[in-house]
Amino acid sequence: MKHYEVEILDAKTREKLCFLDKVEPQATIAEIKNLFTKTHPQWYPARQSLRLDPKGKSLKDEDVLQKLPVGTTATLFFRDLGAQISWVTVFLTEYAGPLFIYLLFYFRVPFIYGHKYDFTSSRHTVVHLACICHSSHYVKRLLETLFVHRFSHGTMPLRNIFKNCTYYWGFAAWMAYYINHPLYTPPTYGAQQVKLALTIFVICQLGNFSIHMALRDLRPAGSKTRKIPYPTKNPFTWLFLLVSCPNYTYEVGSWIGFAIMTQCVPVALFSLVGFTQMTIWAKGKHRSYLKEFRDYPPLRMPIIPFLL
Amino acid sequence: MASSEEDGTNGASEASDEKEATGKRRRLGFLATAWLTFYNIAMTAGWLVLAIAMVRFYMEKGTHRGLYKSIQKTLKFFQTFALLEVVHCLIGIVPTSVLVTGVQVSSRIFMIQNEESVVLFLVSWTVTEITRYSFYTFSLLDHLPHFIKWARYNFFIILYPVGVAGELLTIYAALPYVKKSGMFSVRLPNKYNVSFDYYYFLLITMASYIPLFPQLYFHMLRQRRKVLHGEVIVEKDD
């Protein structure tokens, strides 16, 4: 069996960083990354980007050396992705924050509102409902992160955790401040409005969860395969007939419901920002689906049926 | 930062400077080019009118007292028009980010008057804007006099800090008045369950100059080195 030689150069400076000889032809990029780490321990595999061309796309961990367009002496270019952090860690941190922070405002912990309000409770039912909705939403997210989601990537750049936490924690504090304020004004149309909004919220949360489960079942544990999602027996998944990312559709719906229920501008703004971000993600996902699958259902839109 | 020193916007990207060398044409439809040309010429003219009005005022009155009041309407008119620049980014005829432009434009909308500091930023704004809009106009028309390019990449070195100083002093001077009058502010309780305190908003704005100003200033310095001296700058990866 012929062995390969692999040399790894810095993509920017072309400096020779590492030379590996006697590499198995069926070695994967993941294995080569591990070998590279041995000589440069500060560059653990998650922060390595190896590519055939300095300006090209990163090679995947599963790619096999033999199958790449290289000779028996392969030249790979290395780019440092920067410090990495696992997706699971980021998700848990960014979701635990809002859960905890909202409750600080709900229980009117000292130094937030005037001292005469410390540890008092709101007399409005909707405020208690809102706390239940907000808290269970984030508990759901935490549980999904631990038990449901199957991530394509293990890690993301470290700076994302600061950006993401600022966004989630900041908005949670801003919303919670007003909803739990002693001067909070309940919705204009009273119990009717609250009931309707709560119904929307619950339906969309169930929908979002159903989609997450359906997506999980598409992908066997530990794999990174991609398949076209289709509606299942669960009626909530029938939204797949009309959109590529119904999980985002339901998520926007949930927050619109929460905004109507609390009649609070910061909640509406949070929904708007979230909608914008999710639309960008949905369009990207939709484009990848179209590129990867020739037979992708033509009726589907990225996030809003028929519109967007 | 109120002095909108964002490079390569309003239809004239840096590509148009390199264009003379590479001969590559930036793809802008005829309608978009025509509109942007008109817009940039109009803005150049507008800020020229303001500059002339300021000079005349000083020559007649010998002082800057009452200057702001006299040019207020014209200033607000042209400053409000600059909101269009956000739209230009949104519809894609200008390659800059909507967020950056939005920040720059909105940071100017809320300036309140106070005589001395107002002169500082007014002068730097007018000179900067005239230079900037002429630069874009000429670039769009493919006919950039070297002087304009030189001005656009050198004036800012002085004007930018001067303008920022003027803006900060003006905001600072206006603070007591803002606090007393409660202007632009919304209090609880109200049916939308939101509040906005303009006074604290201004304090945060002033603080934000600390991280933002150096970034924008050094960005312009780097652009200057690249455009005027042809230095190749290796950008940091993201």
C-alpha cells in the first residue's frame, strides 16, 4: 500500500508548518488534523481549517485523503479559525440567561424597581401567564439543546458567545423590566386578547417542537447527513408543504403571540429582530436545499408561506 | 459618528478608483446611476449653500451668535434628506452596510443647538460633506479630479476630531435642558408598556463615541494609505 506524504502550509504566509510522512491513503481530514495538533498543540482540531487552495473552501472532516485531487505528496493550506467554543455550550449559556434574568424581574428583586415594590407580586393575571410562557419557552430550548438537536458543526468562534449572550440576555432584561413593572398596563382588549394570544403562543410552541423532533428523526445519531424534510403524521409538520424552515415560522409566531399577550413594545421589537435574523437563516437554508437536491419541492418558500 | 466618513458609498465604490487601472466597470443600472448622480450633486449644492450662508452670516454679523437659528431650516432639510442614504443601502445601489449608514445618519438627526459648539461641528460637517459628495459625484461620472480625491482623504484628519469635539460639546451643553424639559421622552404608565429617556440615551450616545470614533478614524486612515499611497493592507480574517 502506497503511503502519502502531507505537507501543511500557512495559507497566508505559505510558511511550512508541518510535514507528515507515511500517511494512510484512507486517512480522513479529521485524522490529519489530529496529527497536526501533535506538532502544534495550540491549534486543536476544531480551530483548524485545512484547504487545498489558500483561498478555497475548507475541507470536511470526513473527506478521505485518497479521494482528494492530490498527488502522493499532498499540500494542504492551514488557516486558524480562532478560539472555538462548542455549540452546546453557547446554546446552554445564552438560554439559561434569559430564564434566570426574567425571574429576577418577576420576583421584583431589590434595586430594580422602587424599594416599596421589593418582592411584591403583580395583581395582573397576564403578568403571571407571561412569566410561565417565557420561562417554559427557555426551559424547552435548554432541553432541546441537551436532548433533541443534532448539530452539524461541533464548534463556533468564541466571540459569538459574547455577541449572542448580549442579544438574548439584554432583550430578556429589557422585556422583563416592563412586563413586571409596578406600572405595567394590561392589554387593551383584556382577557379576550390574552386568551387569543396565549393560544397562538402555545400552538406555535408545539409546532416548533414538532419540527425539531421531525428534523432530529431525519438524521441518525452521530451522523451529519442532510435529507429533505417532509410532513409526517403530526399535523404541525404539514407546514413543511409550504416552507423550508417551519421551525422558524413557528418561532416567529410564538413571539408575535407573546407580544400581543403582553402588549409590550420591547417584545414586539425582539420579535422583529428575531424575525429578521431567522429570515436570513431560512433563506440561506432554502438556497442550500435547492442547490443540493434537484427534486426539491417547488411550492416551498423559506419562512413565510407564499411570501418570503 | 455624525461625520459620515464611510468610504465608497453613494454609488462610488473604491472600485471606481482602481477602475482606471483595471478598466473594470461597476455594474449599476442607468437609472440608479442617474439618480445617485443627481442625489450627490444636489447634496453637494445643498451643503455649499449652507457653507456660503454661514460665511455671509459671519461677514455681516461678525459673530457666530444666532448662526444656528438662521441656517436651521436649510440644515434640517438637507440632513433629513440624508436619510435616503439608508434607503440606497437597503435597495443595494450602494455597497455599504445599512446598519453603519443608519447609525451615522441617525446620530445627526438628534443634535440640539448650543452656539459655540455648534459652530465647531457645523463647520466640519459642511466642509466634509461638500468634499464627500463632490467626490462621489465625480467618481460616478468617471471623472475624478485628483484634488477632490486628495481632499477627501486628507481633510478628515483634522475635520473628523474637530467635528466629534463639536458634537460632544453640543450634546453635553444640551443635557440640562433635555433633562428639565423631558423632550423626546416617553414615561410609564402607557398602554404600550415602553419608556424612553432621551437624557440617558444621549449619555449612552456620548459614551459610544469612545469605542466608535477610533475605529472609524483608523478605518479612514487605512483607506487613505490604500488609496493615496497604494499600500496593500492585509486584512484581518474573520
